[in-house]
Amino acid sequence: MMYRRYFEAAVTRLKDERRYRVFVHLERDVESFPLARWHRDDGGVEDVTVWCSNDYLGMGQHPEVISALIGSAGRIGAGSSGTRNISGTSLAIVELERELADLHGKEAALGFTSGWISNLAAISTIADLLPNCVILSDALNHNSMIEGVKRSRAERKIFRHNDLAHLEELLIEAGDRPKLVVFESLYSMNGDIAPVAEIASLAEKFGAMTYVDEVHAVGMYGARGGGICERENIMGRIDVIEGTLAKGFGTMGGYIAGDAVVIDAVRSYAAAFIFSTAMPPSVAAAACAAVRFLKRRPDLRAAHQRAAHITKHALSTAGLPVLDNGSHIVPVMVRDAELCKAASDLLLTCHGVYIQPINYPTVAKGSERLRITPTPRHTQAHIVQLVEALVDVWHKLGIAFEEPAHLHVDEKGDGHCNYPKIDFAAL
């Protein structure tokens, strides 16, 4: 095939730039999560501890969620049978949307097949329905939000990440035009949290509409799991809240919630919604069960935050370069693509610890990292194993520690490390 060489060259470029992604074949186990079975390329199988799952609360393994999934599939079948406009609007999806609207204190919600699609469809549609709109987008917004902004015909301007002064400058420049401020509540790569109340105040001052992505916060923050905006008591001041069902809720899909007329307009105009096959009823039922469960379980959110706090403390005590933030995300900085991939490989092959490397274009070159996501089911023993494994890998690869690093690898060379013992009871 004469075109083959172009594709070969494209893949080779990625490999030369150390950006080629290798998938690890994992099989999760409901009974033993966060352990999973790693199916090696040589046909072997071994247990590994997963430290980078987006199933932050383990809801993908929860009996109530699994029961809802199986029960619905047994009654209704595996698929949805069509788009929402044809025959895909199942009772399960309608009930899920009601639960999501209630979660965020909104009049209505609309479900999509993924969070990526919900951002793409909603942002572009809302902006295009506002005449002469200008979109003001945070510089570190997720790819799905960027694609939604690009897909729109509206003018777009980028404000520096979480920079209120710059946002205000752009709002003033926009004048009396319709304005849409697009931002995230919690940025998943750095783990930093947006000044959501201050952004809402600026939007109100200058008559702008607000659209916030709560993907990495729904289920995990707020009294009922409504996200950062619920925690900060400003859900009513945000026009559209977008979230996912694939992280805190442990299933699959995305959604938006807002005023009924806004949701109806997106439902009626967004091509990515109109022409996509609907979410299977079994998945919607499982997601609905997860949402209902987490509304009444602040204790699980507290356990999750505790696990994140202890993990950060343990890694920092060992001198590992943890990027400080106020969330459950634990970025350990490597700042080199090749070393980041090598660290991930050594953790897996030598220690049975799975953490996927985060390289460009997900993060900027020179800011490569291992992104760790503790869950309530990571025990103290798991945390100790993680610290020892990372310290050993850091020494083997010559990656810099933070000062002071009060530890060293055991002279026996067995991978065990000496570092200040963690006083779990004091944390």
C-alpha cells in the first residue's frame, strides 16, 4: 500500500519522542480491588496493585452497582437499540437524569455516552446558540473542552490558568456581547482547584454564562457528592455543570445539568447527541445506583480524602517530589519522558505496582509525572509498598529526590528502603 509509509513514519515519530503509548493488559477483580491481574505479553499472569485508577471510590466494584447492572441487562438486554430520538430513551436513562439534576440542584440533566462527548457537544452547541458569543476558556482546560470550544463558531479567548485578573480583563474587553466562561473545578493533572466562587462572581458582575467541568470532583466532594461547587455552596450560581459517570461513580458516560430550557436546547441541537446511539439501560441503571448510593455516603468521601492525605504525607516524608495541591490527585514529578516511562516499567516489573506514565501531550514537555490516585481500598500496607517501590526506582534511575530525603536503599539490594516510619494513627 503506497500510503503505509506515512503511518509508519507517524508512529516512529512518537517512538523517537518517547511519546508512544503502550497499553498494559489488566483484569480487575471485584473481590481484591485495587489488585488486578496483569496479563503479560509472554502469556504469564501476575497480581499487581493499581495506583492510577480513575475509579476513585471503587464504585465499579460495589455490589449495589453491579446488581443494578446485571439486573437491568437480564430484563432489558445488552444494548440500547438506537439513538435517543429513535428507541434509545430507556426508563433507566430518564431516572438517571432525574438523579443527576437533583444532585446538582438543577431543573434538568442530559446524559451522553462519555464525558468527552458531553463537553464537545454542550460547549459548542451553547456557544453557537448565543449570538455573537465569545468563549473565555481556562488555559489548562481538558482536551474535550478545547475540542468543544474549537467546534463552535464563536470567538474564543484563553485566560491564564486560574488567573482572575486576566479573566476580568477579557470580560471587560468583551463588553456587552454574550459571554461563556468555561473552566474546570478540579484540574486532574496538577490536582489544583479553581477559585469557583470568585469566577462565579466575575461572571455575575459582567453578565457572563458559566460552564464548569466537575468530572474529577463529582461523587468525591460536597455533602452529597455534587462536586467542588456543592462544597463551596455555589451550584445555584453556575449555569451548566458537566460531569462524568466514569470516575467517582465507577461506570461510564457523561452528562450536563442546568436550567431546563438550556438542557432542552442542547438536546435539540447538538449533533453529537442526536446522532449517537444511547447509553445502554444496564449502564444507566448502574450509574444511577452509584449516584444514589454516594448521595448518602459522606463517610466514603471522608475515607477517600484520608487515603489521599496519608499517601501524600508518606511520599513526601520519603523525599519523593509530590506536587502540592488541595485535592485527592497525587502527582509525583519526574520531568523527563524517558525516565517517566522507565519508572513506570520498573514499578510494574520489579514491584508489581502499576502507575501509568503521564507524558506530552497530556502534560507539557518537561512536566512528565506519575499520577497516583489513592482509593479508600488502598490499605496502609499498600501505601508502604508504594513508597518502598518508588524510592527503589528513584535510586535505580537516578531521579532527584526532594530535600531532605531521609532514606537509602537497603545494602542487600533487595529493593527494601529505610525511611522514617509512617505514624498512621497520627494522621
